Amino acid sequence: MSLPTVRTIGFIIGLFLITLAVSMIIPMATLLLFERTDDIFAFLWSSLVTFIAGLALVGPGRPANTQLRPRDMYMLTTASWVIVCCFAALPMLLIQHISYTDAFFETMSGITTTGSTVLTGLDHASPGLLIWRSMLHWLGGIGFIGMAVAILPLLRVGGMRLFQTESSDWGEKVMPRSHMVAKAIVLVYVGLTLLGALAFWLAGMTPFDAINHAMAAISTGGFSTSDASLANWKQPAVHWVAVVVMILGSLPFTLLVATLRGHRTALVRDHQVHGFIGFLVVTWLVVGTWLWAHSENTWLDALRIAAVNVTSVVTTTGFALGDYTLWGSFAVMLFFYLTFVGGCSGSTAGSLKIFRFQVAWQLLKANLQQLVHPRAVIKQQYNKHNLDDEIVRSLITFSFFFTTTIAVIALGLCLIGLDWVTALTGAATAVCNVGPGLGPTIGPAGNFSSLPDSAKWLLTIGMLLGRLEILTVLVLFTPKFWKH
């Protein structure tokens, strides 16, 4: 990698750090509003250190006529996520007086929109810290949307090239320049966040809680302002608002923009959206009926509780409404399976994502037809796109390394000394960016604070790998990547 390329990557990361430093003004303003001035200096010093670091990287300037190649984008993507987390952890380190391991874990969980936490006593925590955790979700969510729309299709990671033609066609026909597309996505993201905050407030939350939960829901992150998560609010309206906002955060943002700009059938005609919404509704009905039959809840209450928890896990948000591990072995196993589903491509959701299951189904049908009719030429398409060999190879490779990563991390956690349920579900929830796992330790009623530091670092790596679609990080460890 040439020196001009390294300087360009450093320049871009420096801009990210300066943006991060400036964004710390919001928690400082929040502390002033709540008259909790004792924590302001933690954010002030963190902001100053982050700004100086960003300025040092931006200062030399960006080399002229230097363009990043696709291989350089792998380095930029991974380095920016790690370095931003290093500095974003400073306020938590100074306010909570926790170890840097815990601070980095919490920050990586926030910025990858995972939602796993090591903090307790959130109901009485510093408002500046609470808003900062939610902001990490929000910033990480919009960052991943940009990466999923602009970078991953270019890098041909995990079958994402399926959406490259769609994005470029949409960009050319509706908005002629890529920066206009990015601006439109940001405006929609901000608009949905504001609408979500208003809806939470009207449903019964305080304005502060409403803003925090809106940022956590639209980014499918899951950090709450209460240890009990959404169970702290008894109003059914709050729960249904959370369901709607989580779903909106899991839809393709390019299609949301296209719909708002007059292409009213953009979302309706998309196969990915059909599959996602259909899967959610069917699972709501199955789990809701199961809960109704095995509890004293009415059918409507059971459906609401099931809808919140199912949507939270499928969209990889991590909110909890009660402890679903107490619903019986069928529900526990089903929720473990739901961990791997995910939302739509080009959304803030993590995990495998619904389109990969749909493509796998198309490939299965085609292979079965080929067995019956060996000489037939079977056309393989998904969402009006041809499934060529490169897309199929990329998708299979991603799926293999996705499951292998979970298996390796789970084995490492068992080696550290965790029980197999905590190890397996902890690895799955980290790589899938879901949040809570299963079992008494890291289940929806627990958190990750009691895990040893080595386990937290291993899970942190899992969060990063899952958020960056595995291959984007793994390619950096191949010898050929470093050869010209």
C-alpha cells in the first residue's frame, strides 16, 4: 500500500474523528439541561483528545489525484470502525470508571448496533452517558447504510452485488449524482428518527426517553434507558411504536427514498420486502398463539408481546419485553433460530439478511428442477436480477465464513470457561449484531458484565466481523492483500 493511499485513508479517518468530537457537544448540552455538570468535563476532555487526533490526521491534507481502489476500501472500512470505537469509548471510561475493556465493548456494541451491554443501573445513569450510547447506535446505523449501499456492492462481498445495478439505476434515473443519493438517505434517516421520537413521546415516554429509544430503534441497536428495556413502559402504544420503528429501520433505505420521491411501488414490488414483512407476520402469529396457550395473557396481549420480541430479534435490535427464555423450550429454540434471519439489505439491520435466504431458496428450487430435467436450461433470477456464478459463489462463501466465525468464537468462549449455551448464543448474538443471547447470564434479563475480559474482547471481534460482513475484515489477513 503506497504512502499517498495511507495518507488518504488517514485523512478520511481524521474527518470521522472530527465529526465524532463535534457530536460530543450533544451529550454536554444534555448534561447542562439536566443540571448534571459534574460529567461535562469527561465529554469535554474526550472531545478535545478526539478532535486533536482527527486534526493530526487531516492536517497533512489529502494527496492530489489519489483515488482509493476497491482493495483500499477494505482497509478504510475496517480501520475507521476500530479507530472511531477507540476514541468513542473515552466518555464511558471517564464517567463510569470502568475498565477500558468494558468501555470498548460497550462502544463497539453501540457503534455496530449490536446492543449488548455491560452496564447496570441505567435508570439512574448519567443522562449524558445515556444519550451518548444512543448516539453511537445512530451514527453506526447511518454509517452501515452508507457502507451497504456504496461500498459492499463495489467490493462484491456476500452477494451484495445483487443490489449494485439497482442502486446505480435508481441513482441515474431519480437523482443524477451519488452525493445527492447519500444526502437523501441521511434526510430520510433523520426524518424517521424525529417521527419515531414524536411517536414514542405521544405513546407515553418522556421526551428524553423518546429520543433515546427512537435513535436505538431506527438504527436497530437496542440500547435502552432502563435495565428492564421496553418492559419499563406498560403502555401498549409504546410497544407498537417500537415495532413500527424497528421495521422501518430494517427496510432498504434506497427504496424508502425512492418511495418518498414518487416511486410509490418501489417498496411494494421488492421481493426482499415481501419476504421480510411476510416472515415477521407469520412468526408473530405462531409465537403469539404459543404464548397465549401457555400463559394467562389474552390473545391480543400475547400477540403484542410476541411482536415486540420477535421483531427485536429478527431486526437485530435487541429490545426486550419480558424474558422470553421463560416461555418454554419451543420459544427458546425459535428465538435462537430468529437470531440468524436479519432485515433487508441496505438497512441498519445485521445478521444474514432475508435476501440470502430467498436466494438460497431459488437455488434449491433450480437444483431440484435440474435433477428432474437434467438437460433443461433453468433461468435463475432474484428480484429481476440474474444469479450469475459470481453472485452465487460470493453468497456461499459469505454464508460459510459467517457460520464458521460463530463456531470458532463459540469454541473460544468455551475454552475461556463459559458454559456451552452462553458461548454459542453469545457468539451468535455478537456476529449477528442482535444483543441479548440465551441463558441466565447474557439472556434478555441479564447482561455481559460478569464475563471475563478475554471473552469480552472475543465477542467484540465478533461484533466487528458481523457488522462488516466478515470477508471485509478477513481479507486483510491474507498475504496477497499486502502484495502489490
